[in-house]
Amino acid sequence: KYYVMGPEHGDHTGGNSVFPPSTIFISHPTAKASLERQANAPNRVANAPKIVVPTETVSDKRVLTMGKTEIQILNLGRAHTGSDLVVYLPKEKVLFMSEVYFHRLFPALRSGYPSEWIEAVKKAEKMDVNYYAGAHGFIDDAATMKANLAAYRKAHEALYAEVKRLYKPGGN
């Protein structure tokens, strides 16, 4: 019934056109705007796969209930993209972090927001979660996923601190 789009990157949206037409696609407003630009680009190839533009957006938080399951769609802040959404199942204590968490992979920072990414991970770590899952990387047991999330954040913090230390405005 619902499909929550984490980022608007093609590796996460390229197959969306195969979902039933009744599917409600939910994204962050930034992702929706990006997908609209892509879908309406004047240089878009005529026979390119259809780009599905989300029908609904979530800027901060939305709660869905399906049966007895509460599903929270959250924006913990900008991380890998400016449109990262996560999905939290509070009863099950599961947090699907999309591209906010890459398990055992170092993420591409090209389109990221490093300092905000660190803060988004910190918010996730403060939540009542037993199992953290990311959109990229490997799947492990809950304890390993949680421990690696802390290591992941620390790696981001170390890299960010080093870049700030080495950065010299106007330098080469």
C-alpha cells in the first residue's frame, strides 16, 4: 500500500514503476522536487524508464497504522542526501535507516552533509531500537549492527574533524 522513499537516487527509485498504480509513494519534499525535475527534464530520453514522483511527503514525522503495527516515518536530518527518511517500528524496536547508515561500508560523501549526518546518527542512537538496518552494506545480528553504528558515527566524526583541521580557506 505504501512505499517510503529514503533517497531519490536511482538505485533506490529505478524500479518504482513496477509497483501497482494504487501504491502511495512517500518521500521528503526535497526528494519529490528532485524527482519532478528529473521526470520533466527537457533532455530526458523519450524511452527512459518512468520516474515515479511521490504522491505524499513527510518533512519531519508521520505515523501510519497498518493493522496493529505502528509505522513512524521520520526525518532525523540530512545525511547522505538532503532527503533522507527513516522508518521506525517502535513496538518491534526496528529502525530502517536507509542511507543514513551504511553497514561495513564507507559512504560516499559527495552529496552528503557530514556534520548533519553525524547528528542524524546520534539521534538514531538515542532511540529505543534493538535492530538498526541500513540501505547499503551487510546484514548482521542486532548487536553487531548496533556496535557498528557507533563505529560508523565515530569514523564520520574523525574524518570530519580531520577535514576541518586541514582545511585552509583560499589554500591549495
